[in-house]
Amino acid sequence: MCVDLDGTLIRSDLLIESALLLIAKQPLYIFAMLAWLLRGKAHLKQRIAQRVTLDPSALPYNKELIAWLEKERETRLVILCTASDKHLAEPVAAFAGAFDEVLASDGHDNLAGRNKAAALIERFGDRQFDYVGNAAVDLAVWKHSREAVVVEKGHALSKAAAKVTTVQRRFDVPGGGARTWGKALRLHQWVKNVLVFLPVLAAHRVLDFPAVMNSLLAFVCFGLCASSVYITNDLLDLPSDRQHHRKRSRPFAAGTLPVSSGLFASVLLLVLGFGLSLFASPLFTAVLLGYYVLTTAYSFKLKRLMMLDVVVLATLYTTRILAGTAAIEARPSFWLLAFSMFFFLSLAMIKRYVELLSLQSSGKVKASGRGYDVDDIPLVQSLGGSSGYLAVLVLALYIDSTASMKLYAHPHVLWALCPLLLYWISRIWAVAHRGTMHDDPVVFAVLDRTSQVTGLIAAAIIAAAI
């Protein structure tokens, strides 16, 4: 019994995972990979495998298949036969514990398709082995196998395999439908892009149809760009996500969506986002580019740097406001940008605070892939609360400024926002302190009934001041 690895034994691809792991460590390796590929795919796999260490225990295994292989092993030889490099395949086989031997790519021969078929024929003879696979490339092996075991979503591959050999059994793979892709794209996070509408609201231009349409276009562009970044971030974070109690269920970490599909989707969304941005304004496209560069830097490196990560998160939120300003070709408001930085720095601190509390409750000391440990909990709490209160101070100073007097007929009414915001910030930190906060405070605020009521009251106050 010969068994494929990528997409069969595990619901992932070791080449892509190892390449992403190497790029996450040092992005410039992407150019080295292009040079290695010129010497063949097997050479590329070997050079990557020599530079990374994958944790086999964290990979998304096909547990049903492994249980079946363990029974098969009682009566015959079970071999892991894979196109992945042997440096990566051997630890996986050892962890799975269902194999007697490993045949894999060795830097010279890429053991895939016809090469795999030739190696198995040479070893066992034509039609003297059964083969377990999951892709169309495996048809080249099934043509020479006694029986086929197919791992697939749907029935198309098993029907194709039945034309060249006998299909002994098939294992159904849970596929990623629209709901799974929605989770991968994190469509619920698009609510953060509502910030691009703040400039048109703050400037009292809600009846300016072109400005509103440009703001709507900015919202869509940021959504597409952000979803591209979310997918890229998930792909780069596969090892650490699989160690997290909640993030391990994300589609790419859990193997419910192929990592190859994630790479394609990430590029497609990015192209769409920037393509549509050209219909807004050149300045908006430039701001969107700046957002993408900063959030990419965050994904690769900055999120691992203590305190700088939360400052970057606050900056990314504020960039959405700058983008909304650029989309309607207005002047940026110093007051709005200052308020945004302090306010979202507080929310970013909550995000880290909640993660550290979860870490502490699980008995761990240091966050995986982050620069924090549980001893930083009091510091993060103190800085985060202070930042939230500074946002209220900026609001108070704005209310008493000439800028508010030009925009509002009754600016003194806006003072009611200060105690309201003080209450909300204090409450959200109290909720986080009690351990009942969602990992993302923005998502919590959107779903929380008290936050919704607070938002409606704030809207009423602003309307009364106009």
C-alpha cells in the first residue's frame, strides 16, 4: 500500500508550507527560490527543506485515513510515497506512525506523477501495488496500480481513476464552501473599513453624491485589499495559528481550504482592490498602497515586535480615515487623526491584553510569534487604558476649538460625548479584565448590545449639535 502525502495524508502541501515559512523568516529568500527552481523542482524542495523545521505534530492530518492505514499495516507493507522532500516527509511519517518506509524526492528526482509511477514499478512491479492519492497527477500512478484509494471532495477524481484501475475505496474530504471562504476572507472584519466614511460624515457632506460614491468605492477597495492581507497573514502564520486554541480552526490552519487556493485568492483580491482604486483618485491609490506596504510589513515582521505591533495596528486604522479623506479629495483633520490614533491604540492594547490573559489561563508564559509574555499584562493594561482616556482628552480639546465651531451650530452639545466615551472605554476594559472579551475588540463592539446603544446615543448627540 503506497500513500501520497500532500493533500492525502495531510490536508496541506509541505512545499508551499515550507516555502511560506522560509519567506516569513526572510522575505528575500523568494529570489533565491527562483534561482533554485531553475535547477529543477526537486532541487528547490531540497534547498527549502534544509532551511526550515516543520512541526509534524501540528499538521492537519486525515485521521480517518490514518486509522484505516493502521489496519492495513497489519497485513501488508505500507509506504509513504511523496513528491515532498525526504527531510520533511520522514518526520511526518514517523509522527503518523502508520508507515514502514518512506519514498520521497531527494534533491535530484522529483517523485511525482510519472516519476513516482516509474519508481513504484521498479520497486514492486506493474500492477503489484495499491496507491492512495488525491489529485489528477496521481492518475499516472493509478494506471500502473492494482487498485486505487481516492481522497477527494466530490466524485470526479474517483470516476477518472475508475477508467484506469479498480477503485477500492474513497475518503471524502470536507470541502470549503462559500461559508468557509467567507471565514477565510474575514468578511466580518470589513466593518473596520467603515472608517473610510468618517471624513465624509465629519465634513457634513452626506448629501454630496460623488463624495459618498467615492467613499463607498474606498470601502470596497480596502475590503478586498484587507482580505488579501488576511489570507497572506494566515498563510504565513500557519505554525503559530495551529498552536492557538481558537486560530487553529481557521480554514488554512485546519486544512479545510488548500494553501494553494489561498495564494491564488490573495493575489486576485489584491489586483481587484488596486484596479478599482484607480477609479477613485491617484492620492487614494497611494494611500491604499501605503496601507498595503505597512500591513504586509506587519505580517512579516512588525507584529513580532513588542509595542511596535500595537502602534502599527493603530496606524492602520488611522490610515483608513486618511484614505477616506483622499477619496473625497478633502483636507485631513488633525483632530480626527489624533483621536483615531489614541482610540485605536487602546483597542489594539486590548487585543494583546486578551491574548495574554488566555495565555496565562492555559499555563503558558510566552505568546507564540509575539514579543510579549504574561508578565507584561499589567503594563499592557495600564498603557491601553491611558491611551483610551487620551482619546477622550483629544475630543474635549476639539469641542472647544474653532474647528468644531465652524462645523456645528451647537458645539457645546458635543460635551455629552466625553462622559459617554469615558464610560464605554472603561467598560470595555472591564469586560476584557474579566476574560469575557472576544479576541478582537472591534468585533466585540459591533456585536455587543451595550456598545450598540452607546453608538446610537453618540449619533443622537452629534445630530443635536449640528
